[in-house]
Amino acid sequence: MNKAAKFKLKEDENSEIAINQSDIQEIVPDADFRFSLIILNNGDKHFVHGTEQEIRNTLSGH
């Protein structure tokens, strides 16, 4: 089952985005490792809170 996970946006901590694991093309860690850039298959890009590993854990349900 491909369930969407919610992530807080870097530029607006009060906003969240729901992302499905299958929609992700790449996860690029930010220089300070507190944020990551998620690049989606459709070309959209979102800076979210969390390291690459934290994002992958959230997506896998751990």
C-alpha cells in the first residue's frame, strides 16, 4: 500500500505537504542536514524538515 506521509515545509513551518513514496524521484540533504529537498517525478521540488533517513523512515512507516 502506498500511503502519503506528511512533512513540514522549511519555508512555512505551519504548512505541510503530503507525499507518496512512489512520487519521489530524489531526496537531497541540505548542507546543515536539518532539511532535505524532495524532488518529485513531476518536477516539483519541496524543502522539508528532516534528514534523508528521517524522511525515508517516515515514508516506510517506521
